Amino acid sequence: MSSLLAAGDPLFRNGVDLVVLIVVLIKTVATFAILMVAVMFMVWFERKVIARVFQNRIGPNRAGPFGLLQTLADGIKLFFKEDLAPDEADLRIFRLAPYLSAVPAFLLFAIVPVGGSISIFGHRTLLQLADPPIGILFVLACSSTAVYGVMLAGWSSGSKYPLLGSVRASAQMVSYEAAMGLSVASVVLITGSLSTRDIVLSQAGGILHWNVFRLGIVPFLIFIVAVTAELNRPPFDLVEAEQELVGGFHTEYSSIRFALFFLAEFMNTVTMSAIIVTLFLGGPSSPLGDALNTGILWGLVWFLVKLFVFLFTYVWLRATLPRLRYDQLMDLGWKRLIPLALAWLLVDAAIIIGRWKYIPIVFAVGLLFYVLLARSMAVGRANAEEGVHN
């Protein structure tokens, strides 16, 4: 370090730059560690809730208190398993693909504001690893990059079942990417900024200032459905349909590389839940206004409470909803969500231009739109099933 200082490197030209570098390194390590712990908790939480609440059994209860260390035990087991590779596999791509799925999940969490600001070594910094001015574009880019990991994993395996799984995965992700982008466009339209920090600040002041109420509930629900499909979570888990594809795109993977795909799935669940909280539910802001959000602790508490709600919702969906057929999946994405998201974007634009203040009416109309959409889907499904029986 002293040699760099003596060399006059611009990064270490004075003490302030060195402190900033140390603060960034501390925040990076802390973010990675917290996210890994959150993934471990999410795996345990999903297995435990499904077992105790929905299936009337105990669930993990051997490793650690209440089975809390079961995920760690599974990770250690996978780490020491033999790493296999098929003879027909493209080894370089085969080994690279798991990282292309796991890295974007971590990068997404880097731009999530989880609280206010703190002081480290006398330097004031945000409880957020990075706040790029194009944060929303970064979100869309990282969510799209994850497709490459899935597609390359199936293609490079040299087997037909992983290839079929990866083709279905890429088609599914691309289909719902457009609807997700249009719902995010509504948030950008009303906020006037691509920065996640600015989006959170624009929602400060109480629950009625959150984007879920300012925009109407339609973009919020579209984003949740699209993200669920992007994450390959039930009822959109056709990528890993065991009854049809053995195990999906990662059939030929084992050991630590399989663990990376497993890690990426749950890390993406935590990360995208945090993105939903940031875009639509005010992030770390209090629903009661700024009265209870005066310190670091309260902002972090509110953020974790909102995040927990969505994590439980994903577990609930997994335990209760059956898997969609592939034609229903594509029909929902292309014929329902994209037209509805585009139409509601125009509605939001008209409201903003006309300076219309009747937000509760917008919320009610949005809810009506969504109910009509759900009803039309149910009728279409019933007609299709009747036609199959006939």
C-alpha cells in the first residue's frame, strides 16, 4: 500500500480516497455475506413452512436448532460430491454456465437501498452498495443476462433433456421480459428517474405515496406475475418439470455446479422480492410517514418486514398452485400481460399529463381490470378443457 502511495496513484492520492475504497470493500463483503445468509434462511424457511403449515409434517429438524443449519449441511454435502461432466459436453461452456446464473443475482442486490445512511470511519455512506443513475436499466439487463446461464447450461450438456429444458426456459423468460419492462416503465414515468434511490425517495411520506397506489395496482400485479415467471417459480416452473424433462436444464450437473444453480434460484427470489419492495412499496420508508423512520434501524426493519411478506407469498404460491401447461403459460404472457401492461402504461401517462389526483379511483379501476383478466383466463381455460374432453 505504501508503494502505491509513493507512486502517486490517483486512487490513493490522499487519505479520503483510501477511506472511500475501504468503505466500498466493507460494503461489498457485507452485502455478499448478508445475501448468502438470506439465501440460507430462505431455503430453510421454504422447506419448514411448506412442511409445518401446508403438509402437516415436521420438516428439517436435525442440523442445528429448529433445523436452521440444514441448508449449510446440504451445501457442504454438495461441495464434497464428485463433479461429473458428460462426454459430449462442451466443457468450457458447461463450467461457465452456473456462474452466469449466480453472478447477476448478486449484482441485482447491489443497487437495492435497504436503509438510510451510516458513518464508517468518519465517511458518510448509504446503506446501498451502489446507486447508478441507470439503476432500472441495470435491473432489466441483469434479469436478461440470467437467460444465458440457463440456455448455455442446457446446450453445453450434450443431452436432449437439458436442451429441451433450456429452450423452454429461454422462451418463457423472453415472453415475460416485455411485460416486466412495461410495468417498470410505469414506475419510471411517475418517478422521473432511473435511480433506485430516487424511486424510494419519491415514495416517502406514507403508504398513499407508494407506487402501488399512485400507479394503480395493475403494474404491481403484472410485475409480480412476470417476475415469478422469470424466476421459474411455481406455478411457472416448467423449466424444471420433472415429469417431462427429468430435471430440466441442470440434469447433467452435480456437486458444486448444481449447488450454484440452486443458489442462483433462491438468491434471485430474495433479490427480486427486494426489487418489488423498492419499486412499488417504498423500500425502507415507513407506511406511517417519516415519523418512525428517523434512524437507521427503523428503515431496515420496515424493509425486512416488506421483504418477508413477499418471501412468504412465494412459499405460499409454491405450496398451493398447480403447474400451468405450457400453452397456458405462453398465452398468459403474450395475449394477456403484455397488452394489459401497455394499455395501463398509456393510462398512467394520461393521468400524469392531466394531473389527475383521484388515485383511489385509479386503484379501483386497476383492480377491476385485473379481476376481468382473471375471469377471462378462467373462462378460456374452461373452454379449452371442455374442447379437449369433447
